[in-house]
Amino acid sequence: MRRIRSKNTAPELLIRSLIFKSGYRYRLHRKDLPGTPDLVFPKLHKVIFINGCFWHQHKCKEAHIPKSNREYWLPKLEQNITRDKENCKKLRKMGWSVLVLWECKTENLNTLRRKIIEFLNSEIVN
Ligand SMILES: [Zn+2]
């Protein structure tokens, strides 16, 4: 089983190379920020999380909870959702804009690229 905030997953590497090629520079996994965002753009004051659908309970079929051991999984996954929400709230309070990308949505590269660039170019602060 992967860790909750697993680092350097395939979708993450893909997204990193896509952003790098678009000319943006970032820092990785800054532990001093709530939730250790996967990508941090210090000058833009923006962060990106690349979330695994299961661990962060995306509303898609990848997030299916196993039938066995539900009493183990349910509270654990609920805790993850709560923690994600709290981390986002904290980051926004600190003046960071937050974009969450889901692993299942990394297949369409063009859509993904557009979404990321729109986010990084936007002037809207939260
Ligand atoms: Zn998903």
C-alpha cells in the first residue's frame, strides 16, 4: 500500500515535466506548508496537490472502498478528507491559491495543461 502523500508517483512526474516545459519553476514537497503540497510556486503564491483518487476519496470509480475491512478504511479515509479540507483552508488563510489535480484526470494531457496554465496565470487570489 502506498503512503497517503506518496511522492514522485507517475502522474506527479508527468505533471512536473508538463509544467517545467511550460516554463514555470517550482519547488517540491515543502514540508513547512500545510499538507506538504506537491508543487509550490513561491513567487506566484500558488500550490498544486496531485491527489491519488483512493486515498483522498475523489468522486470517481477509482475511489472505491474495499468491501472487506470497511471499519478500518472508512474512518481512515474520512480522516484524510477532513485533513485535506483543513490544509486547504490553512493555505488559503496564509494567502496561497490551491489547485487540486486528481490522478484519474491526468490522462488527457491537453486539458490538464490548459487547467494548470490557467491556474498559474490567473490573478485571482483565492
Ligand atoms: Zn479520480
